[in-house]
Amino acid sequence: MNFCSDNAAPVCPEIMEAMLAANTGSALAYGEDAWTQRLDAVFSAYFDAPVRAFAVVTGTAANALALASVTPSYGAVFTHEQAHVLRDECGAPELFTGGAQLRGLSGTDGKLTAVVLEAALKANPPSVHSTKPAAISISQATEAGTCYRPHEVAQLSAFAHQNGMHMHVDGARLANAIAFLDCHPAEITWRAGVDVLSFGATKNGALAAEAVVFFDQGLAEDFELRCKRAGHLISKSRYVSSQLLAYMESGVWLRSARRANALAISIAAHAQPWLMYPVEANQIFLALGTERRQRLHDLGFEFYDWGAADSGEARFVVSWNQSQSDIDALAVALDDLCGN
């Protein structure tokens, strides 16, 4: 009963069928194929705005390349202290930017606020002796499984632009955030002032398909050169692009995210005493204590122990294809732990 990560889930049928359909005959390489040539139009329709969209194969590449497009080597990126770009990408953003500094800031429920950012700038005023504030990067949904509301994104974007910075969103679980917020994709992206987005599909049913989406198209001018230099210009790009097209055009992105979210919320109802954060996407964080956590492991539940080794914290992630029997079994086990 695997609740470790949505990366462990298989490819959804709609996306697998799209790749098989693309797997006939020859096609031009390096983005010149018919599928990749449609990305701008399909992403523009998805977001209801003209965009430039580029396919990549990992979320790390998407984040690092996106941040390199808006951050000079002497720049600083402000992000949450739990952010994936800071804690889980082995310094890739620093490498791809040529040495920019990532600054982790605190925030309740995994979120940054303009108040915290303003305090950080005041405490470290820009000068020739310090890195130049260049970008704000947030995760949507956050590393705590919570979601920024449109007005919260807009406040952060406004702060960024007022201080000469760009706004980046790590959207590895963007579909889950949109499903929870029940909003149009535009409401938490360009309409809220976002300049560049790392658009995730892999966690929600794709094989290896992510995209970098530029709402400020001027920032995309040299992006293909960055991809090539970093080893991320895809030769057989039709296989990645066909996934992204199917993901959006079939509607599977929203169907799968809604299902995963609903199952996560149903689990949370059985774990109220231990919830660490509001459950607003497909992740559940629990402060179980080491004994209760081990009991769940012994029952056959696979999940990540979280925090310090002796914290007793745990993270459960519900995948798009999670079986109802897994959900029911976990609910029963949590009820037993509660003494219900």
C-alpha cells in the first residue's frame, strides 16, 4: 500500500495512448515535430493568454532553467525554507544560474508572505556587497500540501515587481492546486502576475513530461539556447510533447487531480488529531509519534518518515490511480490508532 510519492504511480492510459499514437513513422527532431510545434497554441488556450511553452523531462530542469532565465549569477532568489528548489534539487538552480543565491524564508503552512519578504529585504538591503534581489519562487501546491489563493499569489507578484524582481512558480502539483481552488488556471498564474511557470505533469500521470511556460514572452528569448547548453534540448521531443498535449486536451489533468485530492481529504478526516497542515491537495502530513508511525509501517503502509529521525512525523501522498482499497485500509488503521 504505497503512499510514498505520486512519482511512483504509472502512466495514465490517455497519455500512454498519445505516446503510442506518436510512435509511428519519422518526425523532425529537436522540437521541429508537429506535436512540439503545437505546444504554444495549446498552452495559450489552456491559460487563456499568449504564452511560450517549452517541453523538458524533469521538474528539476524546469525549475532550474526557468530561474536561470530570470536570475543573473549575482542574483538572489527568495523562496520558502521548505521549497523543493532549495532543499531537493542538489543545487541545480545555483548551477544553471551560474551561482545565484537561494534564500529560504519562514512562513506558516509552507507559504511565503509579502510581510516576510519585506522584512528580509530590510534586513539585507541591496548593495554592491550583496546579491541582487532577482526573483521570488513559490511552490503551488506548497511543500506542505497547501495552496496559495489567487490574491496571495497576486500580493507576492506585486511585491516582486515593485522591487525589480520576477515571479516564478514551481507547479509540480499545479493541477492539484487548481482542482482544490476550483479556479481557471489563469487565476493563479498570469492574472496574478506570474512571469514564468514550471508546469508539472509527471506527478499527475505523465511519464516524464514537464514544461516551462513564459507569460512574459520576452524572458523566453534565449531559452532554447539554455536548454541546449544544459543538455535539455530533447531530440525526440514528440514523445514528451505528445504527453503534454494529451494531458491538457483530454482533461485528464483535472480529473486525476480531483480524484487524488478527494481521496487525500477523506484520509484526513480519519487523522484529525495528528494533522500538521490543512489538507488542500494530495499530500497529508501527520505528527504521529514514532510508535504510531512504526505501527503503520508494520501494517504494510509505505510512506516517507518526515522531519528529524525522532520527530514521529510522516508524509502520505495519494496518487492519481490510488486504489480505493488502499484508502479504506489506511482509514481503518488510523481509526484504530485513534481508538475509534
